Amino acid sequence: MSSSASTEPVEGPESAVSLAEATRIWAKIALLSFGGPAGQIALMHRILVEERRWIGEARFLHALNYCMLLPGPEAQQLATYIGWLMHRTKGGLIAGTLFVLPGFAAIMILSWIYAAAGNVGAVAALFFGLKAAVLAIVADAVRRIGSRALRNNVLRGIAAAAFVAIFFFGVMFPLIVLLAGMIGYLGGRRGSGAFSGGGHGPEPTGAETALGDRIPAHAVPSLGWALRISAVFLLLWLGPLALLFATAGPDSVFSKIGLFFSQMAVVTFGGAYAVLAYVAQQAVETYGWLAPGEMLDGLGMAETTPGPLIMVTQFVGFMGAYRDPGGLHPMVAGTLGGLLTTWVTFTPCFLWIFLGAPFVEKLRDNRALSAALSAITAAVVGVILNLAVWFALHTLFGEVREVETGPLSFDVPVAASVDLAACALAAAALVATFRFRLGAPVVLAGCAAAGMLWWAVGH
């Protein structure tokens, strides 16, 4: 595309799609957003790029690249970014909020049951089949995004190197992104064609989509806008925390929850897996919010409910306040703790998008920076593959052990712990997805029904 085709602002209506229609689609995506970032990104790509043709392939990947660089859940931030592009700040707030709501409600209900009954075994069993469906969705994500982002051997090599680095050597995600970006930037500066161009295949180009190729008028960078939006969201994010410290004091469990998860909100690069071990350690050993092993129960809730995996922090905040309620009823305290945790975790996500996205849109025509983002996209494919393998190992096997050999450190399944029922459901989901091209809602519903039937027969 030419420079003028993509950077000249467009006046008039923000989008050919009405806000009411967009809200319905964002609600649909939110209800189907199982399987962590890989499955969620695949779902959004299928609906927004392929089916609805709201946004072009290259622009989707450009937005995804930026969101992968941010702390916090990249899929939720991608929804916020596209919602903002389509319908200004209101659209971003609707898309980002709806993305979180189903998971928030589900984990809150499961937390109530957990606190009252001591476990959620029967409830979690209802989600057993969903994991198999999610495996198929994640595998489809790797295939779809990889086939379009990895256009040549250079980009395929970057993706492979990223997978090896994160899976076998435990290299931190930000470092992988930084190295990939540097490689792409230098390649772009030298005029390398390996990092140029967008995706390929039948997917729509920008000009063929509802959004079009140009930058909407509201997406043009503005210093005044940046200052205003920063002030508003910093107040929304840190204002409640300051109020808690002033009224309840620093020793209140709510002050501790607000401060701890506000800190987590700015260091969760690379997704939830990068910080879950630290959160679990602090919650158990430092604060005493959870008993040993309970973090896995919360992780199971987050993995089998829609929404970002980082929603597991809501369970941590709930249990922390439930066990130290002060003068409140434990259930009331737990509910407030879960609400507070969710607020300080996700409010910054809107700030990162509304503040940075206009500048990121402006950079779409900078050849060197676009090359850097193309390389980052390739690295992201490797990271998504790593998430897919991680999810497969923990879905198909009951036990996984860590192997350390020199600098290598990776997980291998314990063969004796294989879950044959999960394998059978996963195979059926893969056939339904790849052979019969059934949509995610059908596959999810079918696997959920099969999983519940299997559990009912076994109990």
C-alpha cells in the first residue's frame, strides 16, 4: 500500500459497522473466548478478519504486535484496540469490558462455591470437554496466523528460534520480542524484502474491509488527547488505591491486594504464565491468601472459563479478602476483593491502548518499524506455538515433569498419566475443526456436551 493510502486521516463516520452491531459481535467473542490468548486471538481473527471483514490482515497483525509488547492480557487489549479503531473510545471500552465480563462472572460464582464448599470439582467437570475444543482452536490459531505471518524462510526461522528459546531455554518473552524487533528493524533499514508486505491468501486487504486502509480522524496522535486520557485513567486506576490507603491504612487486606495487583499490572509481559509462579509464591508465602495448591484450583477455573487467563488473580484477591474480612461478612469481603483485583488489573490495559494506539497507527508506514513489527509477529507465532504445546501437555496428561539438562529446561509428559478421554475428545475436535471446518461455537458446544456426558457416566 502507498503511504498516502494508509496515513491520510478519514473524516466522517468512524465505521460502516454500527455500534449496536459491534456490541453484539464483541459479546459473542467474549462468550466464546476460551483457551487463553492463542485461542482468543484465533477467534478474533476468524470473526473480525475472515467472516465480518471489519479489518484487514496486515492491520490486525500490526495491532497484535503492539498488544504483544504491552503488559497485561494481549487478547483483551487487541479487542480494545480494534474496538477503539472502529468506534472511538466508546467502542474500545465496550470491546475491552465485554471481553472480561463473562470470565469475571464465572470466576466470581466459582469462587463463591469454592469458599462455601471447599472445592469446585463438580462444577469444573462441566468444563472438561471445553479443554479439548480449545486445543483444536489453538492448533487452528497456529496454522492460520502462521500461514499468513510467516511468508518466507527468514520469518519462519525467527518463529522457530522464538519457540526454541521460550520452550527449551526459558528465555523471557520481552527479550525475545526485543531481539526479533531489532532483527526486523535492521533488516528494514537495509531494505530487506523479507520483512515487507502483509499477509497472503484470500483474506481481505485493508481497502476491502469496513474499516478501510486509512487512519480514522480520531486515531491521529494528539498531545492534548494523550495528556487527558492519561490523567483520566491514572485517576481511575490509582485513585481507589489512594483512597484505600487513606481510609483503611496500608495494613488493610484491601490495600495490600490493590497495591500488589497494581504492581502486577505493569510487569505481566508475555501473558499470565510469565508471572503466575510469582503470584502464587507471594499469595501463599508472603500474604497467606492461599493455601499451598489452591493456586492450581484457581488456574483451573481460569483455564476452563471464557476470558483472559490472568483472571486467576480475581480468585486470589477473593480468597485473600475472604480469609481476612475485617468487620465484613467473609463472602462480602471476598466479593469486594475480587472486584478490586479485577479493577486494578484491567484498568491500566485501557490506558495502554488509548494512549499508545494513535502513535502505533501513525507508524504503519514507517518501513523500518513495520519491518520490526513483522519480525515480532513471526516471534509471536513461536510464542503461540509454545502456549499451544503447554496447553496440550496439561490437557492430555495428568502429570508433567520438568527436565533440566545444562541450559535446557522444559516440560515432558508422564506417559502413564495420559487422559484417554481428553485425547479422544481432542481428536474429535481436531477433526471437526480441520476436516469439517466447523465453527468454534459448534465445536465448543459439542465437546462440552461430550465432556459432561463422560463425567456423568463415570460418576
